[in-house]
Amino acid sequence: MATIFTGLILWTQAFITQWGLFGTFLVAVLESFIFPVPTAVIIAPSTALGLDPFATTAVATFGSVIGAFVGYALGHYLGHPVAKRLFKKKHLDRFERWFGRYGAWVVLIAAFTPLPFKVITWCSGIFGLDIKKFAAASVIGRFCQFAIAAYVGNLVGPFFLGMML
């Protein structure tokens, strides 16, 4: 029985067949600083279609953290002048203090949840979050999110694929 998801599933299947773990890596890198589609959207179907959950989690985490450092660098070198133009000084100063106080927790929460991680990677660079805290929070949050997506995809994905195709 075809569903509204059939096209997406077939596209994902073709993508995984052609690109495999390298495709997952590439999506993870780009999603962390610019790409609008969350990495978990490709991870769960990937493992449902046969990619190894641990390898997928490891590759996606590695790619995502590389992308996070790109976002951090872009925020550091390009972001502050743009932020000054977009926001009033008092709001920017307040957010900078707030981010300075809770920054690592914000990164961890954004890395683990569907919140737009790319925004937080840029803000981390804009507001000068300690790079070690940024790295640790990114690795922990992304690994946990991707492991859940990979193992859920692996465990229940084949059942859902059978229902939707």
C-alpha cells in the first residue's frame, strides 16, 4: 500500500544505495552549519534499510561535529557584525550574557533535540563559547541523538517500511 511517505522512502533508499555512510557523513556535516534537513531524518531510514547502527551513529557524529566547528568558525569570524546589524545592542548584550552563562548546556540541548543545531553552532562562535565545552557538548548530544535514531530505525524501521511500501 503506497502512502504519502513512499516517495521519501524511495528517495532515501536510492540515496543510501548510492552514497551509503559517506552520504550520511555529508548530510551530517552540512546540517550542522547550513543544511535545513535534520540528520536524524536520514539516519533512521538508513539503518532501517540495512546500514549498521553503530557505524551510522559514529560517522554521523563525526560529520556533525566537523560541521559544528565550521559553524562555530563562521560565527566567530562573520557572525558578530551581522548580529549587531540584526539585533538591538541591549538584546544582543543580554543574549551574550545568557549564552555565556548557559552556553554549553544550550549546545548540549540543541545537539540532542530537534532544535536547529546550526543556529547554536553559529551563536557559540559569535559569543565565544569555550571551544572545549562546545566540543564536548556537541559530541555528547549528537552521539546520543544519532544513536537513538539509528537503533530505533534498525529495530522498528523494517516493520514501518513494510507497511508503507
